[in-house]
Amino acid sequence: MEFEQNVIDAFPGICVAEGDIRSVVVTRGSLELDCLKQEIAREITSRYTLENVKDDPLFRAYRDFFWSVGVDPTKTRPASEALVRRILSGGRVPSINTAVDAYNLASAKSSVPIGAFDADTFGKNLTMRFAADGERFIGIGMEKPLMLRPNQVVLTDSEQIIAVYPYRDSDATKVTTDTRDIHIVACGVPKVERGRVIEGYNLCAGYLERYAGGVASEAEISPKVE
């Protein structure tokens, strides 16, 4: 992934770990995956409470990034924190399909927001840049386009925005039961160590191999550090 220099300058330490999981077979659900959901729910409820989850250093780093790009994290929470809070409130991880459920569980367990995209729905050369004022974006489940502001960070190919970083993926590139190759982006922000981002990718890749039958590539970390 290419990073425009003004993004690196504005957010020192921002990074991604990305790679592909190929030849997946995505189904509606599996009993084995349901068992993993229960296991991770038990782990999360033993680790956090609704009162202290906001003080976790990783969640705090993502919250700080949200504030810096004009997103209120008390209303629109980082994806990993939102999943953890849902579990702590007695809810279940949403059941979408085996691939989406697997990467959601990896995000909840690792505390790292993870984006996943159908690799056949976008160009291969991704760029992280600032949005142009008034650019339009339709995220998963949205009926109307979101009007972006110039301080928001986006992931794009040459023709479309595939994500508002690091919390909202495009509806046009979402993973479905028809998906055969998945591109994973584990999202790092300032104050989050690169190693934690790579761990999030590796956990996600392992879950997808196990529960969606894919073959994962090694993580590529960007931007490069000399």
C-alpha cells in the first residue's frame, strides 16, 4: 500500500498490515465458529468491564485517532471496541457469514480494527490519502452516501474509495458468500506498536484459514521504516 506523505506527516506511526486469503469457501455459518464466539466472549468478559474498556491503551489510541479526524468515538466507536462492548452488554457477535464472523472475532480478540474486502472488486494498488472535501462514500449497510471531509483518511484504488480508515468499509467491496479471495487490512494508528498490528493480521488470517478454508499470505507492513 502507498501512503501519501501528508498522511504520514500528520499521523506519525500510522501503519497497516495487509495480505490476501485466497480460495476461501464462505458459508452462512458453522457450529465450530459458534463455539469460538462463545470462547472469545468468555475471554472478553473476564478481561474487561463496560466501565474500564475505554481505558485500555489500544482502544484509547484508536479513540484519539478518531477525534483527530473529526469522528466522535463515543458515537461511532472503533470497530474492535464496538464488538467488545457489544459482548460486554450481553450481545452476540453479529452472524453474517463465516468469513465476516471470523475477522470480526479476530478484531475483538486482538483489539485491532480489521478491514476485509472482496479482492475481485477493486484494483490491486491501494493508496492511503486524505479525502477531498465532499467526496462521497457508501459504506456497508448505508442507504445514502456519506459526505467526507478533507481531514478524514481513506483507502482507495484508482477509481473508488474502499474504506474510511479505520472504521467503515465500502458496500461495493464487502465479503459475501460469493467471495473467493479476501484482502485483509489490519489497521494501525499512532501509539499502537507495529507488532500488535501484525498480530491482529496473523490472528485474522489464521481464523480465515480455519473457518473459511483459505490460504493466507504473510503480512506486508506499510509504510516501510528505514
